[in-house]
Amino acid sequence: MIKNMRILWICHFSNSQIREQLHFSNGIIDNALHYLIYKKKREKSDFAVWISNGIAELERVEEIELHVISPHFNLKYKTQEFEQNKVHYHFFKPDNMELLT
């Protein structure tokens, strides 16, 4: 029997429910630079869906307190935190965007 376990999950993912909670910058300059360098438009899309599925499974376990830390592009602020379905999300704006592109 599990007794009040805390789990910290460090990962890189995105889904539509998460993006609805985050505040994004207009990023006109960032988007233009990205287009000039990579010749493609930066789009917000779902990725690493297995992480979203894993989080959904852990949401069901009452004895687990889950904290997820993840980078996310184009955030308006350096860090953003919120709680959704008993999961604590901590997002940060990566300093070096090229590492995650």
C-alpha cells in the first residue's frame, strides 16, 4: 500500500490542455528569427503523448502527489506554475531555445 508518495517528473511535452493554461508571448521577433534560421514556421502542437498518458494514469492514484517540470517555448514569463487535476505543473522558458528545437 502506497502512503502519500511525491513524484517529480522532469520531461518535455505539450498538449492542448496544458497550452490552454499557459501564457505565451507574441514572439514576433523570436518567430521571425526561427523562420529565418530553420525555414519553417514554429507551431504549437502536441508531442510526447506518452507523457500525457502517463500523467493521466497517475492522476487517478489518490496517494500520489505529482509534480511535472517541463520546458516550453514562447512563454510570456520565465516560469509558470499551475495545478490541474491534482497535478502540479512547473514550466520554464528555456534559455537556449536551439537545444530543444
